[in-house]
Amino acid sequence: MMHAYTIRATVLLFTITIFTLTALMPQMLFAKEYNLEVSGWIPYWRDSEGIKDAKKHIRDIDAVYPFVFTVTTTGEIRDQGGLDEREWKSFVKYAQRKDVAVIPTIMWSDGVAMQTILSNASLRATHIKNIAKMVKSGDFDGVDIDYEGKKSETKDGFSLFLEELKDAIGNKTLVCTIEPRTPPDSLYRDVPKVINYVNDYTAIGKYCDQVTIMAYDQQRADIKLNAIRKGVPYMPVSDVDWVRKVLELTIKTIPREKIVLGIPTYGHHYSVTVAPDWYRDYWKLGALNVPSILDLADEWNVKPSRNAAGEMGFSYIPDSSVVSSYKKTLRIPKHTPSGEVAAAKALAYANATGKEATFNIVSYSDEGAMKDKIDLAREFKLKGVALFKIDGEEDQKVWKHLR
């Protein structure tokens, strides 16, 4: 016979156990439901560094895309990264032993050649045969098709190509990497009655096992966000608010369980011409990776800060700018973020003199900006995220959000 206090203790323990399980259940379900797949591209121009970086984080990766293949004008594929060499072969075997898929990317950006090859049944078949042979001979887990800059008249030929390629590679994974689509009312002031898109999203969603959206290189694509952010310099790699719009549009035609969100790991460097009350013209100076960006900030003695796009950024006044002679005397708003001080001074000069001035800006994807995109992928219940690129020069802190 149990004592009263034993019964009470047993009941209490049972109650606590039920309460604890009930409290933890949403978290357990959340973890299962939002378990994003993690992937990324290893570029051929930093293959050794990329392989080393991927090995370092191999337990957090589900797939890697060797970014190595290009296509000739006749539809032949060319290996720019030496996938048949010892370093790559060793890595492919290592990754697959760790249950990480290896799916090489074929990148093609010649719109004229794509129209010629993909619109011709015989030429298209030969191109597909070459791809299927590459996948089989390399014992890869699939292929990533990254065909950018297509003409609108190539849309049907590209859809046929994907259908036939999927049939040719069978149970291997067909990844389709495509450009982002900005909603028309954010892309045009006067929305055309007919928009000739280059990609048939419905067909892509049907024939591709995975669809990776390259949600980066936004720049000035979204006129609504440009207007909202007009009081500050704004030339983002990937504003999280823009990415949200892209995803909301994309999931209308492509199943979300197939969508992978492409996330940039780099930044862009611009020269900006400012006129009174207007950050007017942006001239791209180049793309930069995080280590070079931080070196540049140190060189100009400026502390980066979070900008309107949710990225990190900073501005500086080069010696060639007329503002450099006045930057110590120009007045700017008291609470101007550290990264925007130079931009504000250039604007102050233009407003005071009525003359144009120049300064430089950098906007880049750091841990915080990437985490915002990762959180967005979870919110939309996407298949996963893909980093462009895995090469050791991404903000290494991002990996703690991908485990």
C-alpha cells in the first residue's frame, strides 16, 4: 500500500512530466517542420579554399554545387574547375561518404546560343546527352542548371529541355537555379498588360526536383523600395523586404517544398553621385568579399553599420571627391549611423552649394543579413537555403544559424 505522500509525489511528477512534454512539443514540432536543407556553391576560381571551407562545415551541409561547368556556343559543356583532378575527386568521395550530395552546376549566359540549341530538337537532344553522360561518368548525385540571360522566345524550348533532361537523368536530382522575379507592381511604374517572362515557373516547378531562387543582385529593381529608402544611399545586394516579395510571388506557381532560397555572402562597391536632396547615380566599382570589405573599412577608418536594406554597409569620401576638402566642417544629423556619415556629408555639401558631389559606398551580406534570409526561408517553409558562395570568405558566423 502506497503512503499518501508517495501518491502525491507520483501525481506531482506525472503532472510535471506532462507539462514539460506539452511545453516542449511545439519546439519539437518546430524543429522537425523547419529543418532546412543547407547547400552552397563552391566556385572554380576558389576551389581549394572552397573545398577546405566545405569540409570544415560538412556536418551542417546537405549538398554542394561545384560551380565549374560552362557551355560553348555549340552546346558542349566545359569543365573550368578540374573536376577530374585529384583534389576534386577526393572531395566528392569524402562528401558522399558524409551523406552530402555533390551536384555540379552548369552555368550558361549566352542568350543567343541558348535559343539556337534549345529550340532545335536535335541540338537539344545532343546537349542533354552530354549532360547525362557527365552526371553518370562522374557518379554525381545530379546536376544544377543555371541558364541565365535567356530570351523570352526561349521559354518553351527551355521547358522542353528540362522535361527531357529529367527523363534522361532518371532518379538523379535535377536542380534548376533561376533568376528572382520582382512583382510587376514593384518593377514597373505602369505595369504592362502582357509581360513576356523568360521562365515558365509552372513548368520549372513541375520538372525540377529543386528550384533555387537567386535572390540577390537586387540593386534598383524594386521601385517601391527605392522610393521608401530615398533618404539614404540604397543599392542593396538583397534587401530582406524585397526577398519577401519575391518569395510571395514565387510560391504561387512553384511548390514551396521544392524552393531553395539563394543567399549572397558578398557585397558590392559603388561610386555615388549626389545632387541636392538626391542620391542620384550609382556606378559599380566591383564585387567584394567580407575580408576585403573589412580591410577597406579599416583603410578609410570607418565603422560599418546596419543599413536600410538590412545589410551591413559603410560610406567614405575618396580623395578625388570635392567633398574631401570640406568634410571636417560639414554638418549632418546628430544620430547618423556610423556607416552613413560620409554619405550624409556629401549630401550636405550638395544641398549647401547646389553642386554635385561624389562618395563611395559598400553594402554587403554579413551574418545578420544572412540570418534574416534564413529566418524568412523557415517562415515560408521552404525546402532550404543555398549560399553563394562557400569559399572561406563568407561571414563565418553565419554557420551557427545553419546547424
